[in-house]
Amino acid sequence: MTEIKKAGSAEAEHVYSAGSAVITKDVVANPGLEPHRVRMTDKSPKHERRAARQVAILFLLSIVGSAFAIFAYFAFPLTDDLGTVRNNTFFLGAGITLGLLGIGFGAVHWAKTLMPDAEVSEARHQTRGSEEVRAQALEIIKLADQESGFSRRKLIRRSLYGALAFFPLPAIVLFADLGPDPANTLRHTMWKAGTRLTQDPTGTPIKASEVTVGSVFHVIPEGLNESAHKLEEKAKAAVLLVRVDPSDLIETAEKKSWSYQGIVAYSKICTHVGCPVALFEQHTHHLLCPCHQSTFDLNDACKVVFGPASRPLPQLPIAVDAEGYLVAQSDFHEPVGPSFWER
């Protein structure tokens, strides 16, 4: 059992009782705040101007670093040689690092040398203050602006604006150069009228008679394996082919001709983030995406019934040619893949 006695003075005592033994221990007094030390920039205008120039130089270095990162991205292009990868990565990273450090060091140096450094303690209230209190808060903000010199120190302010304006540019250049506009690129695949549906990965054409009820085929367009951009095209054109009882299909008048005797073909690329939809539950007629559990109802135009996907899987219109092989009627009528590309 522990008992604690509090003395009236700042030098309180703790009294611990354990059985018959009593131990008394003095409590260390609150040392308080250290005495405020006046900085050279507080008492010397010369040092104040020097610190302001140093802060501005750091912000200008950030601008130089961001501009150099953009230059390095184009000056050291990537090729099949690993040396170009190292050069591109090193110089691009050096420019971005200088852009970051310039802003960071400049802000810290500004705070340590020019902004007020006196420690203050203020009570915080969770409720809205009165109009008088709010007016006082505005006065405090104005006072802080005056003390920090943000409005008064044009050199620091303008160099900071420049650094903040230039810093995002390397990222914008990198992301803009990732490839063609996906919203347009994903609207077109290798599928076109008359293209046969073939098995992935062999490229063997598929006859309608070979597709039994409940069976699933992973499908690619005919000629994909001979394409110079096989992986890129497959990432857009991959299809799941499934046969169900035609009476179970819920089809609109517009899409009723897109299937053939219960055989339907849907994009294999999930409309959430583009994972391959590869699982089919025959008893529920659901297609499942293994990445984030988006679930699509195959019988009802592959509408989303669960998960984060925001739209149905695009359907590929199919038909049968004179030899009984399944062929596409056209390309997809909407973009395949993640819906965020459309934004």
C-alpha cells in the first residue's frame, strides 16, 4: 500500500509506507525555463541582414536544385545500358534532394535566426471565442507577421515563393512523361471486328462448341503473341470468357446481341486499380478480384455487387464466324481498367 503526502511548499515530500518501515523522499523542484539568450541577429542589424541573405540563398539553391532535376531528367535519358540508369537516378535524385534541403534548411535557419525565439505558454480552449477574443487572435497573427518579418522581408518572401513554385516541377515532369494519356490510350485495344478470341497464352482460337456451361477461358486477341508490344497490349486486351445458362443472363436490348448462346466476354482488368479479375464462382455467377475483393455479377452485366470498384467490367461484343470460331464484333465500347484514369 502506498501513501502520498503533499506538502504546502514547492518542495513536496513523498512518504512511502511498507509495513512498519517509512521512507521519505524529497521531490525535485521545477527548474523552470532557461534564461532567454539574446541572439546576434536580435542586437545587430548587420547580422540580421546577413541571416536574411543566407535564408534567401538557401531558397534560391532549392530553385536551382529543382531546375537541375528537370534538366537531368532529359540530359541523361534511359537506355538499355545500366550506366544510363545510374546516371539518370543519381543526377535526378541530387537535384530533387537539393530542392528539398534548400527549402528545409532555409525555413529552419529563418526560424532560428530571425523569428522570435521566446518561449510562451497559452491556454487552449475548444469552444468558439467571443468576438473580442477573435479580434485579439487576429492582432496576434498580425503581430507574429511583423515579428517574423514575412511581409517586411521581401527578399526572403520572394525567394521562398520561387522555391515553392519550382519544387513541384520535377514531379510534374516525371508524371507527365510516364506515357500517353491513359484516358485515351485505354479506350482502344487490339480488339476489332473479326478478331478471333484465342486462349492465353497459347494463342489457340476458341470455337463456341468448346465452351461448356460453367467453363472459364482466359482470352487474348489473335495475333497478340506476335505483337511488338505484347505486354502493353495484353494489359489492356485480356478477357475472361464464360458460358452460363442463357436464361440467367440479364441483358438490355442494346447488349442482347453482344453474347452468343450464353457465352459472354468481359474485360479481365478490374475497374478499381487494374488487378486481373481471375476468379469465377459458378454457383453465384460472381467474378472476383483477388486484390481488393471487388465482386462483379456476371449474369447482370458484371455490375459491382461488393468492393471498392466503381463501375462494371466493360463487355466485349462477340459473335461466331463461318467456321464456328468466336470473334469480336468490335473493340470495347468504353475504357478498360481503373476508373480513376477517366478523371
